[in-house]
Amino acid sequence: DVKVTQSSRYLVKRTGEKVFLECVQDMDHENMFWYRQDPGLGLRLIYFSYDVKMKEKGDIPEGYSVSREKKERFSLILESASTNQTSMYLCASSRRTSEETQYFGPGTRLLVL
Amino acid sequence: AQKITQTQPGMFVQEKEAVTLDCTYDTSDQSYGLFWYKQPSSGEMIFLIYQGSYDEQNATEGRYSLNFQKARKSANLVISASQLGDSAMYFCAMREGLNSKLTFGKGITLSVRP
């Protein structure tokens, strides 16, 4: 079974803190994704990576950066957390083949105070 | 224009009955794929079913089937014989061309009544 894990289920941070969200997948997938999910807005893509050290901006990259130093790990970084980044963050991975589904992690609920 | 539209805000269905969750999409690509995911209250996204734009048959996976009407650009999810465990949020998503990225709709909440 594909497994995608995220470092925390719940996280509370203060405004201005640097926040790292880690995602690890164990299926040797080329693609990895970070989404945020807000009520009434569905899932919105923040960043996407199709290979080690490669990344593409998604629909809402402002205020975020990412790092992919190893194939299995994709990190989302909030350089200076703000209250409007309070959200549910979902990581996903998939094979390069476009017909493949994405496999999701359990999500991280981040609260920025 | 929204690429994926899910307009039903919330749906209720009696246990053991069938329910249809609507999804319309907008794309100019000839090659695309449509996905449905389930998200229970625990938060994880569970893949349910996939339909490719060139697939001639409607996709089916157990109690899930996809009513694909290409001319209408709709890809409705049909759940037969609803169970209490089907209560969740359901998302429709689309992949366009060879792109691996998905565009998601805003989701529909389904509540199954005993």
C-alpha cells in the first residue's frame, strides 16, 4: 500500500514564526504536491515537485516555499507565518503517469495565533 | 470560469438508497481525466474512481459509478446502496492534458440518514 505521512496532525504556531511541514512517501513517486484546504474553497495547489530539486508554483504560492532534497521527502515552509495561513495542509504524491491518482497524507491542521 | 463546479452544498440520502453527486467541468483539452475523492471527518482523502476522456464506458468501482456525459461536460458520481460510512465530503477533480496536476471542486457534503 502507498503510504504518505505528514510530520504533524495538529500544529499551533505564533505569527512571524518559521514553520516547516514535512511530507514523506514510500512508493518512489516522482510527483509530490502541497495543497491547502479551506471551507468552501476546496483544495488549492500551493506547490508541486516533479523531481528532486525541481518545483513549480501552484495557484497560491505566495507566503510559502518548498524543498525537495530527496525523492521521498517534500517540505513546505512558511517563512513568516501569518494568521491567514491557518488552514488544513495536505500533501500528496503520484507517479509521473498522468492517469495515476494522487495519494494523500492525513493532513496537518495548522493554527497561527 | 471555474474548471470544476460542484454546486450542491449538502446532500442527504436515506441508508440503502442511491445518490448522485454532481460535477461539471470546463476544459479545452481533448485529453483529460476526472477523479472523485472522499474525505471523511478524519481528514484523509480517499481515491474513489477515475474516468479518462477517451474511455467509452462509464467507470465503475464497487458501489461507485461515474455517469460521464462528455457533451454536457459532466461527471456525476453515483453511489448505490448508501451506507452510514458514506457520510463524508466528496470532491471532483480534473487533470488536463499530460499535466499531473489536479484542479479540485469545492466539494459536496453527503449525510446518510439511518
